[in-house]
Amino acid sequence: MIQSRQFQVDAQRQINTLLNAKRHPVYLAPCGTGKTYTAAAIIKDRIYLNRRVFVLVPQVEIFDEWMRVLSEFGLNPGYINDEGIRGKDRGVYVCMALSLINIIGVLPESLYPDEIITDEMQHSLADSWEQIYGFFHNATRLGLTATLYHGSLRSFEHLYTDVVQTISKSHAIAGSWITKPLLMIPELYAPDVPMNGADFDMEVQADLLGKPQIVGDVIDFYERTFEGRCVIVPCCTFEHAQQMKEAFNAKGWVFEHIHSALSKHERKRILRLIRAGQVNGICTVGIGIEGMSIPGLWGVLWLRRTLSPIIWTQFNGRAERIIEGKDHYICADFVGNSVLHGMPDRDLSWTLEQEDVQPNDEDVDRSALQICPVCGVVNSSMNTICHFCGANIDDAERAGQKPQRIPAYVDGNLVVLDSNGYSPEGEHAQRTNDIKAAQAQARKAEPIREIGAHEKAQILHKNLFAGNRRKLFAETLKDWI
């Protein structure tokens, strides 16, 4: 039985009350605190009241996550995607938004939703999504997000009426629902990137960050800090992400480049490898920003400067997930995003009526953060003692002391290395080489084999649907293959 936490129960009660009153709430909660599970419990309540629910999602990975969670709740979801409509007269349908738009005019009225849940509701302001809301104008709406923000700064008030927030990021960290960040700024490589529209110029960033010395420094930081653990690397352009993947792999690591041009099967394969611990990281531009659960990430290597609080918050959120033995995730900010947006664990206030929150250089209070000159970890401006290495920050600055220690994961524990890469337990460089060698040996083993539709059917028939459950088998087979 799936157990809800108290903040989820509180949200469930408040949202049900608002939906019953024909209100249109937004559920705002930090990444990794179970918004999908909370919403699934609400959907179960709505179905009990004979309400049909559509769940709108923006990408295939989020679609798959919803199908999995709703199935765990025993809700037998139908779906609408590029295959059409699957599932007859279900209480809930998971819908790829663009696929729904394509068939909306021929959808039987008997399948119209009474309520629409929009995951990553910042997409609600897109014309196609508003077209869906307008077509099903009698349906009440529920939005889910960790970042109540849209780059256009348009208000959400014409679509939603209330904000429900029962947990903040600081409370989620204190309750051990998500992990605390350890922010590091190895160097501000690209502090003067020009603007292009509402954000920094991606092509110029890619040129600056693609220089051999900078790429080498990033890989050296990864090797010295993560000991092969999986990270996500936000990049500027497709070519930049591909370049970083190739550079990591040339050094003996296993990195993948995940992007929208890959087939959904290939993207699923990469996520499976991450869960199995068979890759060291993924490079990406956009895939991974929103809603994806990527178990196994130990940190973020920022190689993309952005003014968007959504991009900053959501990418960091991928690494906030709990892993046994992980007390912190490391946010390595090579480009100065933390100067623009503040600490990754900062509590932010969001409203339906947006204001211009994009910072300018003149508006940034740079004194709010300070970097420990000994270990490179970012501290509050109020700290006199570094919260990680314990150095006296003021004395070290006055003495011009060079960094002597850095944080690093050794055997899953966050420890301190000296400047030569030695840990209290031995030479870190040798451990890193041993890990590379073991991974290279593992890659020589037989690769994961993709099975065909006929073999899938045989597995289902033999292991799942023995006996006289022929009708259920036929329907499952139709929906799966």
C-alpha cells in the first residue's frame, strides 16, 4: 500500500475541496517531493466521484512516469499519444498534449474529461494547451509544478484561481525528502556572455565553454570530485552537448547525449542505463529540464548560463532525489548561475500574477554569496567559518591561501581531498583509474538485448496471464505492442 506523507495528505484535502467548489488550483511543490503520487491519490478520489480525468504531459518520459504511477495505484489508465486512443471508457487518460490536439475534433463526447490535470503547468500558456482548455471549457483544471513561472511573464490568473503549497524546499530538505546541495563555483568561465532575446546567447556560450582548456578543467573536476558517479550536464547547444559527451568518453568515462531527436526507445534505453549504474553521466540541452525522474544522479555540472529560474531550479531538481548514502548532491556552477538565482536550496515565492524577476547585473547582490578560498564551496555572506571544510574564511582571504582541499565522493561518502587528489583512505587518482578499468571491462560484456513484439507477447503470455484471463491479456497486448 502506498503511504502518503502528511504534507501530501494536506495537499490532497485542500485540492479536493477546491475542485469540488469548481475552482482551478495549482499544486506547487519542490522537485522530488512526490507531486505525481499526490496527484494520483487525488485522481483516485475524483474517479470515486465519477469524474473522468485527463492528464496532460509535455514529453514521453513524463508520460511513461504517469502510466507507471497510475498503474501502481490500480487505476488502469488509458492513454492518448501518437498511437491514438488506447483504453475503453477509463476513469483517467494520460495524454501527450500535441497528440490530443490532433484528434480533439473527433474525440467522442462520451470521453470528454470532467477535470484536466496539467503536469509542468508552465506550459499552460502555450496556444495549443489553451486550445485544449477552451475546447473542454466545462472541465475544471489542476496544475502541477515546482516553478510557477513562464518566460513571457504573462499571468496565469485567467487559467488558475488558487495556489496550494504545503511544503517548501527547506522543509523538504529538513524532512530528508530531498538531498541538500553543496554548491561549488570552480571558476566563472563565462561571466560576460551577451544577451540574445530574453536569455543569454547559446551559441556564444558554446564557443566559450568549448575551449580545450575549459573542457579539460570540467573533466578534471568531475574525475576528482565524483569518482565515476552519475551526473547531468546542462549544455548550451546540441553540438556543445555532443562535444562534451565525446570529451568525457575520450577520457575513459561513459557519457550519453540525450536529446529530442532520439527515438523514445533510445531515450528509454539511456534512462535504464542510468538506473542500472552503467553510465557516468548524461549531457543535454533541454531533455531533463522538466518532470523527469532520473534515479541515480549525484550532481549537476552547469555548462549553460541562463536567466530562467525554471531551468536553474528544474535541472538542480533532477539531482535532489534521495540515494542511499548520498547526504548532499554537488552543484558545480561553472558559469555563475548561482550569482543570478541564489543558492539552489533557496526558498522562492511564486504567484499566479508574475512580476519581472529577471535579474540584471546592477540588481544582483553579489555579497549574498561568498566562496571559501580554501575548498571552493559557496557560503552565505554571514559565514565566517566555511560550513564544509571549517576554514576561517576571512583569515584565509587575507593570507591569500591557495585551495588545499576539495569535496569529493569516495566510496559513496562526501569527504575532503587535498590539492593533489589524496583522500584519507588512499590515492584518489588510483581509485578513479580502477573504476574506469572496471567499467571498460563491463562494456565488453554482452549488451542489453532489445526484444521484439512477438517475444514480448510470449513473455506476457507465459509469466503474467496464465489461466483463463484471455480477455485481459488481449487488451494488454494491444496497448503494449
